[in-house]
Amino acid sequence: MPPAKTAYVCLPCRASYKQRHPSPGDDVRVCPRCAGPLIHVGSAFAPPRRRDTAAWRTLSVLLHAGIRFRKDCCFGGPGYRPRTLSEVRERMTYARRSGEPFAQALLRREVP
């Protein structure tokens, strides 16, 4: 059986690559296009289309907040993730008003 693969993303190039899982001591993965560092996003990641700049901006906010797309054996997927910038803004406003951590507010399905 071939080794399992996981997704890596280059935000400046708006590209996603499937590569083998990182092992302890692995060096930083490098983008084949720009030679910049790749970000490990997880095996449940589905990349947006390259021309969809709004979706890539949303993804950038999620990744910089520390949110990844890992499979969970009990729930069958990574859970809810915002898909539009308006959803991100709504959750940012909620986090500011309530004092909830930003990363936790981004994972809320509905904002109270």
C-alpha cells in the first residue's frame, strides 16, 4: 500500500500539493513554483480554484489563525470552516465583542 499523503499550500502561488506525511526531522517543504515555504494544511483539505481570490484570502486568514483541515476519525471530517470573507468578518466582530479567542470564533457554525 502506498504511503498516505497530505496537502500543502503555497499562498502566494495559490497552489496546493499532495505530499507524503511529514516525519520527525523533516525539512521545510518548498514550493516548486516560487521556492517559498509550503504550509501543511491537512489531509481533509479541498483547495479553491486558483482564480477565486476571495476564497484564497479567506483560506489565508484561517491558516494564519492556526486552523488546519485534519480528518477526525469520530466525526468524519474537519468540521465547519468559513468559506467567505463576510463570514470571517462576522466571526471577527463576534470574537472582539465577546472576548472569545479568534481561532475558536472562526470554527463556530453560527454566531450568536
